[in-house]
Amino acid sequence: MTRYTAPQEARAKGIYPYFTPISSEQNTEVFVKDRKVLMFGSNSYLGLTNHPKIKEAAKAAIDKYGTGCAGSPFLNGTLDIHIQLQDELAEFLGKDGVMLFSAGFLANAGVIPCITGRNDYVIYDERDHASIMDGKQMTFAKTIKYKHNNMEDFERVLQQFPVDASKLVVTDGVFSMEGDVAHIDKMVELCNKYQATLMVDEAHGLGVFGREGRGTCDHFNQLPNVELVMGTFSKSLASVGGFIASDADTINWMKHNVRPYIFTASITPASTASVLAALHIMRSEPERNAKLWENTHYALKSFRDLGFEIGNTETPIIPLFIRDNDKTFMLTHMLFEEGVFVTPVIAPAVPSEDTLIRVALMATHTHQQIDYAVEKIYKCFKQLEIL
């Protein structure tokens, strides 16, 4: 560990980009070191993190339940509002039941090894989220990857196993760094053909795609055909935590066997109440989702017209490829100096040859803010001779 000096080297160059302390709420503008900058690095897609109704719900929950549950859901940590949130999410997604987790990461890391065993197979996209990667590393099942979003290679992998073998396929709905979308419709078709179970991580699809924000599975009209739907509360739903939704028998098994669920304290009362309020707002204010997509199409066109390399994104996540670590860090620093907060993405979040800055849009961004950011990003890209 003493040989790990990359952060120190970046700090010495004045371009270390991580753990930046923000002294204000997550909004389209934030304060960093008493300086106001435009926030284009947040996952608050619907712009709900400072909504007054959500703040009120969190405060009321603290007044009623206190600040924590002091135990796991399995023992003393289940509140009536946890049950309410589980029931509302199950109804929302058309599933028999839902389990809540204190973090979305715990849902993937806990569920995958829980429902697979030594004679089973886990099949995953090579660009899946780190939580899925950790989950598949903890299983005793055999694991095999397929080329990113490549349905021909996906079928090639499925063909390798006996039809009657237990096979779990795990994919992101929206890939969090590149912003492209999984082919859920084709995956369902192939999973049915080869008798595999499909699990979809909707962390970045919930609130963005589908009816009332039900996610990518709903966008492809496949929600009833996806056996396990995972999601997080830290993006569109303005809080923290996660969930898994499935049929009654699977939920019953997991509630009594998923180790991070049994041995981790419950999601806090304030967080639970915040998610409930955010879910209600998301469903009752479809104009937020419409504005998010208006901003997305506007920004995508702006970047494409200026010649940026943005890959196959079709979402509010816009990757601007740089393919050089030092330039990625330098660009992040330069943009901060110009008043634009973006996030740098390097290995292992992406392959080492695909370093990028990640621009993330919110429903509450204005076109004027987007124009300003695009202008400054273009200026800095030109200065570093990336464009």
C-alpha cells in the first residue's frame, strides 16, 4: 500500500479531482470552497434532492421515528414506513414483493451470491456496475462475461450451458459511465429461449425511462418478463438505499438468506420517507421526466454538432472520451476553474483506453446552463488539443 502514490502525484500536479467538499444542497448550482459552480456531475436526474416536500417528509420521519433503526430488517429494524415503501414499489413495478437495502451496492452484492450456487452459472455484461462484479465474485457459481451489449456474443455464451442448468443473467439497464442502454427486449427473448433468469439493475433507468419512470424494462415493455429488478434510491429518488423486486417465493428466500440484508442496519427513517415522497412526486409530475429528456436531446445535439466523441449514449449520461488519464484530470480541473463541475472517469470504472469525463443532466438544468457548460467544455478540449 505504501507504493500506491497515484493520488499524491495528482495532488502534486494540482489536478487531484476526488472527494471535493460541497457546502450546499445538490442542485444545478453548488458551492465548493465558497465558490458557486454549475453541477454537471450529479445523478439527481429529476432534480428532487432539494424538493421542499421531500425535506418535510424527512424531518417528519425523524420527529416520529428518530434518526436510525439500530438494527437490521431481520430483527428490530423494520418500521411500518419500510413496509409501506416496499408495498408501493412492488405495486409500481408489478412484482409480488420488494426488499429494501441500506445501499444499492448491497442489493447486487448480496442477491447474486444468495440465489446462485456451485452448479449454477452467472452471465454478465463486461461493463456491468462494480456492485455486480463484486456480487459475482462472491458466488460459488461459475461466471462468464459477454461482450458489452453484444447480443450475438450473449447468445454464444448462453449456448454453452445445458438447457436445464440454472443460469442467472445480470445486466445494467443503463450503463452508468457510457450512458448506453441494454437490449432488454432481445435479452428477454434469449433468456426465454435458453431458460435463463434475468436480473436488471435499474439504478440509472428508474425515473428516466418507462411509464412514470418505471425504468428500462418497462421502456421495452418487458417488466413482467424480467424476474429480478434492482434499483437505487440515490439517483432519481433523491435519497440513499436500494431494493430488489421479484416474485413472492424468491423474496421469501432472499429475506432469510441475503447476508448484507440480514447483517446490515436498515435504511434510516428519514431516507425511507424521502424515497416515498420522491416516488409520489415522480409519479404525479411527469413534466419532470419530459424536461429531463428535452435537456438530454438538446445537450446531445450540442455535443455532436461540435464533434465530441460521445459513444453510443442515448441518455442523460453523456461521456466525453479523452483516452488519457492526465488530460482527464487536467480537464476536470480546468472546467472547475471555469465554473463547471464534471466527474472524471478512469479505470477500473472504464477500460484504461476509454477514460472520459461524464456529463450528467438534470431535469432542473436550463438551456442557458447547458450552453455555458458546452461552451466551456469545448474551450478546454481545444486547449488540450483533444478536439
